[in-house]
Amino acid sequence: MNNNQKLVSLTGDRPTGPLHIGHLIGSLIKRVEIQDTHRSFVMIADSQAYSDHIRNRDKVSKSILQVLSDYISVGIDPNKTTIFLQSAIPEIQELSFYFNQLTTVSRLERIPTVRKEIFEKFTSPDVYNSDIPRNIPAGFLTYAVSQSADILSFNADIAPVGKDQLPIIEFTNEIASTFNKITGKDVFKKCEGVLSSNETLMGIDGKSKMSKTLCNTIDLNSSNDEISKKVKQMYTDPKHLRISDPGEIYGNMVFSYLDFFYKDKVHLQELKEHYKRGGLGDMTVKKILIETLIEYFSPIQKRRKDIDQDKLISILKSGTEVAREVAAKKVKEAKESLGLILF
Ligand code: TRP
């Protein structure tokens, strides 16, 4: 099948730090799979990162090549996937401007993903149910609009994302349909948000989802020592004080991670029974997890070692050239359908 016949996939990440196991499970594994079946685009969303990092630009610029290395390390192949930089495609922001006219402030305030992030980033989380504060950056409230433009300017059929992003895909489809309705033309099609897996892995603290700011992640660029250190810090059962005590599996992060990464499910079941009964120490189970993760990370670490650092910029540059051509064509069509005069 040539590229033109394949369904289009588009997704991306804000470059605000190294990617971690949560990204791997939530999205990266799926991206590696679909690059063989779909025309795949992956965006490094540096403009979107500025929606909350405009005063922390160093972090964003440092993270761009870091994220690109993470992609390549997990097996996203630049020969199969077009990896590109959002800020280098001005047509996306142009489309976003028109989309901004097709939604309302209150609709944006109702997108659960955006709401949650606003309260997490700009206020204290205990005021979740109150009104959105008025002193947040206008561009943060509208980032979902710009994300719709990301997706729609590539005519994406699917967007492989984590669960938290699904409301934004739903919003994207609303924008697409409103646009088609007001122009009377079929410019944009529906995009389907696909989850890479139904599993969500909590951070090593067992309290919240993995987050750079909470320091509860296992980053994809971890060395074996770092993996081991993180596993040793993992939340288990606080009541499991002595090895002989019966232990709790539920909410015990070591078992949650083993559930995902340990292949021998029969043995894992035995370990769980043993732990519940008592007689199996935390350190023994942690050692099993450390070995499992080190084995899992080994090909990731090897690909990372093989990356030619000097080539990273040119990978990004050529991906961006390809992507810009695709997006510019679609945005031109959208402008035409809006009756704008094109020179
Ligand atoms: N909002 C996404 C995140 O924070 C990043 C992103 C930007 C994205 N544009 C996108 C995801 C388009 C999917 C499709 O991870």
C-alpha cells in the first residue's frame, strides 16, 4: 500500500522534559505499531508547550531533542514516521485562528482535560469545582483549539493518545463538523481517538498518575541504576512490615508494574498469592521487577546509544518540511472554503 492509500495518524507531545513509562504505555507503544500500517505523523508540540512554559523556554528548547531521542529509542522510526516541529508550521496557528471563532469560552472551560490542568497548574487542586480563574493565560484556555488545528490540518483519521486527551479529540470533531456546516463543504473529516491500552500506570508513589513535577516517574532514558533506585522507592503495602505478614496487592505499585511488564502470568499469580499469604518480602518482589524492567529497557537503551546526535536536527528538519507541505495544502483548502481571498 502506498502512503496515499493509508489512513493518517497524528499525535504528539509537549516537549517539557524527558518522556517516561507513562507515555510509553499511554501512547508510544501504539505509535510504534501503527507506523507500519498508517501514514504516521508525530508532532513535537513546542508551541503548545509555550501555553504554560513561555517563561520557561529553556526547558522547552532543551527538551525538543530529548523527546526526539526518546521517540527513536522506543522504536519510532523516522523513515516510517514523519516527526516534526509544531512551531515551524505557521499554517497550523493560522487555522487555529479561524477555529477560535467557532467555539465559545464556556465550551472551552468545560473540556475536562483543560479544566483539570488549569486547576493543577494555576490554582490549588482543592478548588476543582469552582469557576475557572480569570487570570490564566488566554492561550492556555484555547490550546485545545490549536490542538484541533494540529489534527485537522493533517486530515488525521486517528489520533493515538492517552485517556486524558480523549475529550480534546471529541472537541476536535465538534469543530470539524461546525466548520463543515458553516462552509457547506466537507473540508474536515472525523478523527478517532485511539488508546494504546486500557491500562494506566500510576506513578511510583501510588498516589497520582506519572508526572514530571511530582518526581514519581521512571523516565525512558533511565540507566539500570536509576531504574533500580526508582523501584526501591516504590509504594507497596505500608502495613506489610515483616516478611511473614500478609500483604496487600491492590494499590501496591510493584505488582501493578509487574502486571504490565512481567510476561509469566502464571508465576506472577503465584507471587501474588504468596505475598497475600505472607512470607514474601518486598525486596524480593522488587528485585524481580528491577530485573524485568532492566530487560525491557535494554533495547531502548541500545537504540539510544546508537543515535547519531548530529543527525537529530536534520531528522526533525526534513520531517517538518514534509509535514508543512501536507498541512499547508489543507489549510489553503480551509481558507478557500471560508471565502478568504488567496493570492
Ligand atoms: N496535548 C498533547 C499532550 O500534552 C500534545 C499534543 C499536541 C497532541 N498536539 C496534539 C496530541 C495533537 C495529539 C494530537 O501530550
